[in-house]
Amino acid sequence: MKARPAVPSFWVVAVAATLATVVLTAAPLAAAADNPNAAKVARGQYLVSTSGCHDCHTPFKLGPNGPEPDMSRALSGHPQSLVMPPAPQLPPGPWLVTMAATNTAFAGPWGVSFTANLTPDAETGLGQWTLKNFTDTIRTGRHMGRGRPVLPPMPIPVYNNFTEDDLEAVFSYLRTIAPISNRVPEPLPPAQSTAAK
Amino acid sequence: MDASALHRITLPQRAAHALRTLVALLACGIAQAPAAAQSGDIDPALPARLSDTGLYRASSSTQVRADVLAFTPQYPLWSDGADKRRWIRLPAGSAIDASMPDAWQLPPGTQLWKEFSHAGRRVETRYIERTRSGAWRYATYVWNDAGTDAELAPARGIAALPVSEAPQGRYAVPARSDCTACHEGSATPVLGFGALQLSPDRDPLAVHAQPARRDDVDLPTLMARGLLRPFDATLLQRVPRIAAASPTERAALGYLHGNCGHCHNRSGAGVPLQLTLAQSARDAAASRTATLASTLDIAGRYRGTPLLPDSALIAPHAPERSVLLARMRSRAPHLQMPPLGTELTDREGSALVERWIDQLSPVEEPSK
């Protein structure tokens, strides 16, 4: 039998990783029943699982079949323990962005951005956020709804298509996940794309 | 994934990982600025011209209508040195619900305007209206070269309007989302119009303060006209004033109130941080205590970073270690405070805050 080409097999791995993200987070969906709040949480879980939130906010790890989301750190953002070395300097040309193997740190013309901790941890996550803080962040594209611009690759323009009900559902779900203490580094400006602590 | 694990990944695995993520990045539209999420279209529900909002008398672009009231807050917001004028109009027969001195509730139908000028040239007039339904809406109007009227700006704003009189020859017109970012982070969307800002006990050391104009309304005149209800005589007997240990502290806290308090406050609508920079007209001592307790020797998110390794939000007697001051002076997009509405450091305001921090004793007690 002729061996299958190598690269497509890795696409299978990548697709499988994506499916795993959905499957691993799907269990509580069945619990929605007739409870309106449970239905809202389930809706939020569905949106989080299908809108790519895990892709960047859950660190990737190397599993037996290749990179996969580390669900023990689900939605906790760039790992505090992973101190990034200086981002590579790209030569002039069409290449624009470099990223960490965890998919949680990105370097580009804006500097270096680190994905946020979305868990309800009071000190390092969204534990002190209100629904309004969350919706304001998406609507204004500003950190905490009022601060600096939310940085790439966060797809604010895409998520601005969520309705108010969608955003409330997402936030409601995020309140139910396990809090994880993980202090994500502050972003680095372009001139300071050095090691982040 | 730690660094050693990274090295163990085979090249095809890394390629697959990279490809997958790049696909995700492309889907994210990484080159798209957040402001692009906002519509750039002109909102047909808003008046198309400033003259349509009812600020000026008929056939005039300078004389405001008789029922429009001018006011001048004692602690103004820094706007890169722009000169500003402000007006309010209340619906006929209405009054302000002043039962909360720190959050006056304005009746539906209220209109407010703020005009921005550089070197005598009017550039922009911002407009806030409380609609009959009680909702708030925001607009901004850009003056024409002749100064005869101003036209509604796009909802996404204008990043760099050429204005030769403005610093660096350009002027940033805010996006509609910028309006809400600043105005909807406190107990009321109307900033600079409250008991403390309009107190007749004006701070002589307030930075960039414009003298009250002859026709301005302030706390006493609003009360005398019956425009504040309920009438609280104690506000006149003991007019609002920031509690402070020194005149410098009073002015510094006032500066932070006017420039930072609309996001950093205890209303529940501000940013989710334990940081209070808003001062209270009702209980000045308590708000000062809250400010000191949430800043002095408080480790911020920048402690331990290369930027400010040994920092506190405010390090008493050590301005060089104070994150608050560093961010006030920065205009790096990731760091600057305030985060929008300014592209130039306010040197005078920063110097005031630096003097205050320098005067603070390292053993300052928040309850003092």
C-alpha cells in the first residue's frame, strides 16, 4: 500500500484538535433543560466552542498526536510561566506576524500581545468584571471597555456581530468555568519586543 | 507548551500547527483595527449639522440661544491644549434630579455641547443628548473652514483631520465608540457637570482651569434658578471641596478626578479595577481615603516587569517608581493614560501630580 502523504495527516491532527476542543467543552450543554439560566450558559458554551475562543485563549500543548489545546488550562490565556524570548525580527516583505507555539502570544507591527485570562479568577481573570465590562470591551474594542485598544489577533470586528443576548450568554458561560490563577503579561510595544516576564 | 517541548516537535507537526494558526489569524483579520468594527456611515438618525441641534440662534453660528446655559468645570479634562466651551439646555419647565450630588440625573430632552478650538479656530463640537426615551446618544460635528457650521462626523471618527492650528497639524475626531468608552464608565454619562465641578469654591491651583465666564451657571445659580431638585441648602452652606492635606494635593486629586475619575470610580460602571480616582461632593473625606487606599504602595500589574520592576501605583515620595505618573506621561498606545482623547502628554498636569507624590510621606496613612 502506498504511504499517505505526510502533510495531510497533520491537517487531520489539526482538525481533530479543533473537534476535541468542541467535544471536551460540550458536556454541560445537555444540562440546559428548561432552566433559562442554564440555557443561557449552554448557549454561551456553544458560542465559545464554535467561535474560536479556545484557539487563542487556551494554550496549546504537545500531545501524542501533535498540538492540542491544554484543557487543564482552558481559557486561561498566555501562561504566566512561559516567558517569551524576544520576537524574531522579520525581514521586509509580506510576512507580518510571528506567534508562540502555545498560540497565546503574537508579535507583529503592534508589538507583542498575549491572550487574556477569561476564567473567573478574581485576581488574574474576569472575576471582577461585570457583564457591562465585557460587552463594552467587545463593542468599543478597548481593554476593559475603556482602555487601550484590544490588540490583534483578537477578532473584535467579528465578535461585534454578536447580539447583546449572545454576549450575555458568552459571559454567563465564562462565569461558570473553573477559575485559573494565571497572570498574563502586559502587552509590549513594538520597540520593546523583548523577553516578557 | 514549554520551550523544551517546542524543540521536540517535528517539523511537519510545527508546520501543521503554524498553518492552522495562520488560518485562524486570517479569519481574525489581524490587520483590521478595532475601530473598523464601527460603521463609518453617517447616522441618519442624528442631526446632520450642528445648526440643526438647536445650539445657536437662527442665522447665527456664534450666538447661543437664550435657553442654552454655559458652564465651566473647575477641573477640566486635558485635550492636548484645546480651548473648550461647554453648554447645556434643559427642557422647558424641567429640573435636574440632584438627590445624588455626585451623579446628577438630567431629564430626558437634555442637550449638551462642548466646543474644541485651537488658536481661535473652532475645530469640533461634541454633542450629547438624552432622548425622550431616556437613552443617551452621542455625536460630533466638524467645523467647516469658513466657520459657518459644522457637519456630523462619521461614526468611526476621523483619525487625523488636517488642522494647521492643532498640535502637529492634525486633530483626532473621536469615534462614536470612543464617546461611550469615556462617558459610560461612571454613574452618569455627563462629565464635568456636577456639584464638585461647578462648586463656587474653585481651586486656584487647578491645572488648565479656565476662569468662569460672566454668563456661566454654577452650583449657586442653578439652585437659585430652581434647576436643582430637591433644593439642598447644605450644599450652599458648605460648598463642595476636595478634602486634601495640602493645596497641592487638592489640585492633584482634582486633576485626577477630572481626567481619570470617569473610568476609575466606585460607581460599578467603570473599569473592573480596585482603583478610585473620582472625588465626591457628598463625602469628600471618604473619597480621598478611597483614592489613597487604592493607590499608595499598591502593587500594580507592572511591578516586576522590565518597565517598572519596583513600582507601585503611587509610590509615596518616589514619583519615579509610580506607575500612575509613568502612564500619564506615556503616549505609547499600550500604556498611555488617559487611553484616548489625547496624543500629547500634559506636562503641567504631570508636574502637578509629580509634586504631590513627591510631597507624600512614605508612611502616609490612607485614613488621614
